[in-house]
Amino acid sequence: MEACNQDEHHSPQSVVAEPSVQQLERTAALFKALGDPARLALLYRLRQGERCVGDLVGDDKLSTVSARLQTLLNANLVTRRRDARHLYYQLADQHVVELFENAIAHANEKTLIQGD
Amino acid sequence: MEACNQDEHHSPQSVVAEPSVQQLERTAALFKALGDPARLALLYRLRQGERCVGDLVGDDKLSTVSARLQTLLNANLVTRRRDARHLYYQLADQHVVELFENAIAHANEKTLIQGD
DNA sequence: ACGACATTACATCGAATATTGGAATGTTGA
DNA sequence: TCAACATTCCAATATTCGATGTAATGTCGT
């Protein structure tokens, strides 16, 4: 069995320094939260500014949207503040937008061949 | 009910131009594939160069690792080439590394408070 | 073509996750 | 404090996902 070591370049560029198990888990959790079209759509709408839950309810149930926002909140992708009876959600930071756009770019790039 | 439009800044910066449903789905699929510690660990190991499946089997079953690689392949995160009986997997592009590192950075940044 | 080996494909099962209705919580204005 | 409203919490159900054993595929050397 074992017999195909390649070991090409020991690139010391782009150093992340051995991600720990915890780091991997956190990062995976972050990606997992991003891994749903409905949640991505929410994030996208939040790019235009903060919104309260009621504003974000489309055809979905309120509790559904609330749960999605909760997921994004747990992943630190959004923050929220209360104003009167409303809870306003907002993107956590510009970082998120970048991740988002990078991913869309990558996703498009890699699927050009297969036509849209 | 409906009554809390905010509409802050119509930021024309960072333009992704209305992601279509398909784009959202693809992007979500990409993130979903990244949303697992074991798969991230595989990607991390592939940063050092291409590896065949046998080399990547740790304590896990071969079929398990193969399935993970398949998931990454479907998401266009890795490519593979055949050499004799071995299939060598490789990161699809530098894009992937960037996404990965951005995410780790974000994940760390956002959890500093809670101690490691 | 045959036997050995590397890897994938399929089917299954248990675990994790999403959706949703309804009850509970918190906030406001009177 | 009470009524109305915005949102979350909880529990049940439905769906999706990951790990894995086994069968199948593909490749090599002879």
C-alpha cells in the first residue's frame, strides 16, 4: 500500500502555521453557515444595510428566517442591535463581504465550461 | 407588520450584480463542501503538493477519504490526475488557498474573546 | 488474459440539520 | 398593568449528510 510520496514544494509562502483541530472546526463551522442558498441570500440582502427580521421575511415563515439569522449570528457572520421592538441585523464586517464575493467569483469561474 | 425599511447606503462599490438563484446555489455548494473539518484538513495537506489517496489515509477508512475527495472534486476545489494505478489529487488553484486562509483568519479574529 | 492492487460506486444506517407551528419572551404605548 | 406587536424558543417531523462495508472498475506487470 503506502508508497507514493510526492512532497513537491515546501512552500513557506502563505503561512497559516498548522491549523489546530479547533481552528479547523471553527473554520468549518463558518463555511457550514455559509453553505446554504437561503442564508447566502440573507447575507446578500444585508449588504444594503441593516434590516429587521420582518423585512427579511419573503415567502418563508418568520420562524424560519429567524432560525437562519440565528445560524448566521452563531457563526459571527452578522451582528444585531435592538431598536424598540425591532431587532436589526447587520453584516459582521467587510471580511464577510469579501469571502462572499471571492466565493461567487470562484463558483462562476469554475463552472463556465458547463454553461449557465 | 411590515414597517422598518432602513436602506442606508446603496454602495455601488463591491459589485456582484444581483447573484442569480443558480449563483447562490453554486456558491452555497462551494461553501458546503468546505464546511467540514475533515475535508478542510485534506485541503490543508494538499497545500504541500499533490497526494494520492493512499497517502491521505490516516486513521480513517479508505472509502471515507475517497468520498471526501470526491466531494471536494465535485465542488471544483481539487483536481486529479492519474499516474499508473494512483490518482493524485491537487488543489484546484490558488483561489482556494486564499478562501481557506481568509476564513481561518476570520474564524480566529471573531473568537479571540472566548479564549482558545 | 490473469491476478494483484488502487480507487471509486453503491447502499445503508445513524447523526446532524432545516422547517415549521405554537407557546413564551420582551417591548412599546396607553 | 394591559393589549398589540416583533421576535425567539421549543418540540416534532422531514430532509440531508457522513462514515463505512462491500461490490465494481480500472490499471499494471507478466
